[in-house]
Amino acid sequence: MENLTISAANWLKPPDVDQKKNKTPRYLTLTYWQNNSRKLLFLCSYALLNL
């Protein structure tokens, strides 16, 4: 039972600062645009139609 409490305590710790080195916002990455191309195309066309 002691091992379970230790692992739960480690799981609840915040991540290390070293993991946050990526300073590019998620929405500006190439992979985000490739994975969400249909959604972005729809939003752009919807915005253009409403102008």
C-alpha cells in the first residue's frame, strides 16, 4: 500500500520546467494546421462568407 501512495504523490506533482521549452504556441505549429485543416478551412470560409 505504501508504494501506491508514493506513486500517486509523484503523479500529482507538477511537471518539471525543462519540459516546457517549446515556446511556440500550439495553434501556430505546422502539425496543428495539418491535423485540423478541415476545421480551419471551414472557419476561414465561414468568416469570409460573413464579411
